Amino acid sequence: MDFPYVKEALTKLFSKPSTNPYPFAPAPAKPNYRGRIVFHPDKCINCNMCERVCAGQAISHTSEPCEGGEMVTRQFYLGSCTFCAHCVAFCNHGAIEMSDDYHMVADYYHAPSFEEGEEALIVKGTVFKKAPVKKAPPAAPKAEVKAVVADAKADVKEAVKEAKAEVKEAVKEAVADAKADVKAAAAAAAAPVVEAVKEAAADVKEAVEKAAAPQPRDDGKPVQDPAKCVYCTLCARNCPMEALTVDRKAKTWELNEEACIGCGTCATACPKDAIIL
């Protein structure tokens, strides 16, 4: 009897396997592999941009009210995820990452329930969302500029008045001493006047520029610079919370204090750097 494969079988019996010993030694993923999603709740600002751009509608969230705000739980269902990484690209704060973990198998057979069997396909995290604090709108820049200009003008007028009095007194003393010294004394007395006027004018200019320039808010929400804004509406169109209202024709820019979450998307979208955070 002929056994043509006995020799080959005996040879392979004492040789090493040709395949990878998975799952005892898992093989690493290829470079740039997009595997299981990693969510960092501490970096999330609840802008919901990831949900808006998710093509597979695999991202959802639930909210529970609590003291001082609400607890928001964001969930990523990997069973619907297409691993396109759009959520990662649109997250400006790095709260979402793609890992190289490809071990995503739902064990419905051994799990006591369907929901527990799907735990391997669910990534979630909870973050605290602070309730918005209503603050009075900042004073109109024009009113502040007018007040600063009025104060500066009063200071200049008072400085000129005092300088003139000093000049008059100096001239009287110089004439009384000698007519020859009148010209030199007048020139010496007039020098402080010119310097005082120049310094006062410089202070006025500096005060006006400082008052006219918008200042960042202490709560991290955006402030518009009317001198740079062209009212192109890009900031309003890119705002994930629709907290901005821009009228291009009327040249108005309004911020909804309660809706704004300070994500900075409007500042990133502005081509003229007219929004300050």
C-alpha cells in the first residue's frame, strides 16, 4: 500500500506553524489603522459637532439634570460606525481619537442579555455641563470712547490752563528783572507748555485706542471687533449651537449668551480675525 503523503505529514509535524498564533499572540494593526474609538470626556465641551458630522449616525447623547448643570453621557455605537474619522477631524479639543484596537466582537451567545452582549461595541463617557450664567451685556464701546475722550479733553484743558499761568508768572518776573532776559525766560517757560501738551495729546491717543479696542471676556465667550468685521456670516453659519445672529445688510452682530458654549469655532472660521476669545 502506498502512502504518498506520510513523508510530508511527518516532516510538517516537527516544523513550526506557517500561520500567526492568533489569538494567543495578537498581530499588531497596520500603520494609520482606524480601529476602536477612544473618547476623553474631560476634553469634551458638548458642542455636538461630532453628532452632526457622523455619517453612520453612530453617536448619541443623553442628559440628566443635576446641581449646577447637567451630566451629559455621550455614546459611540461601533456597530453603526464607518470609522471615517470625521468626528476626530471636527473635534477642535481632541476629545475623540482613533486607536489601532481591532478587537470588536459582540458576544451575544454567552451574554445574559442582548444589551450586555453589545458592550464590546459601545464606547461612552460622561461629562458635567455647567449651567450658563446670565451676565449683563458689556457697555457699548462708543459710549466708553466718548467718556474717555471727554475726560482726556478736560485734563488737557486743565494742563494748558496751569501751564499758561506759569508762563504768565515767569514772564512777569523776567520783565521785572531785565528786559534783555524776557525772550530767554519766555522761551524757557514755554517749553514745559509744549511738552505738557504733547504728553497730554499722547495720553489722549493712547486712551482712545485702548478704549476703542474690544477686550476678551473672562468667561471665554466671543467678542466682536467692529473695526475688522465684514459681516460675512461665516461665524454664524459654523456655530454648532446657532448662538450667533449676523445681519449683513444692517451690519449687526449679536451673541446669544445662553446658547454659546465658548467652543471657539466662530473665531476659527473668521477670515478677518474679527472675533476675540
